[in-house]
Amino acid sequence: MTWGIWAAAAWAQPVAPPADAALAADADGQARFERGAMGVLLGWSVASVGAGATGFGLADGPRAQGFWGMNTAWGAIDGAIAATSLASAPGRRRAVTAGGRSALDRQADGLERTLLLNVGLDVAYLAAAGWMSERARRTGDPRLQGAA
């Protein structure tokens, strides 16, 4: 939970706006979008970790523990992505103030890469679930069966 406090503290740091009004407006819009998106991801992460840890503690077998454990792990990954993004926001704003439009464009590209990484991890997660489900069918290992 400390990463959430750390991200919130970094998010609240005041940073001077860029001198160019159009650049400042674009930077503000990008920052609002990113704060909103990462805030939602952080909230989702807290809910996933809380529900996963609770479910794991109450689980009555390896199949249920596997399901809840994966929810907890995935929530932690989402939390790390969101907290890192929120914590680095003031530094990105200072970079835009110093570097202008090209710095803002690089940051937008960086956010896009981060979101694409998250999508790629989602696809990998689903592929791993399919593989585990098939392997569980062949081996009978209840830890690999999940909740499907």
C-alpha cells in the first residue's frame, strides 16, 4: 500500500507550467488524461489485491488459491504500473517545461508504449491461462485449472 501513498505524494507536487500557452494547454490535457487513467488503474489494483488476498485466505483448496493468488499478483502488477506513472508525473512536466513540444510528444509516445505493454501483458496472461487450462486437463493438476 506504500506505493499508493508515494504516488499520491508525487502527484501533488507543484510544477511550473511551460511558457507557451498552447503547449501548456496540451501538457495539462495529457496530464489530466494520464492522472485519470492511472488513477482508475490504481483503484482497480487496490480492489484486485484486496479481493485476491481475502479470497486466497478464505480459499478451500489449491484451485481456488490459484485463482485468488493470480488476482492478487495481477493487481500488484497494475498497481506498479499506475504508481510508477503517477510518481514520475512531476518530472515529466518539468521536462516539458524545459524541452517544449518534442518533450511532450516523447511523453505521449511513452504513455502509449506503457499502455501497449499493459495490453501485451493482458494477452500474455490470457495465453498463459489457455496453456495452463490445457495442461491441467492433461495432467489433472488442480493448481492449473483456475476458475474456468
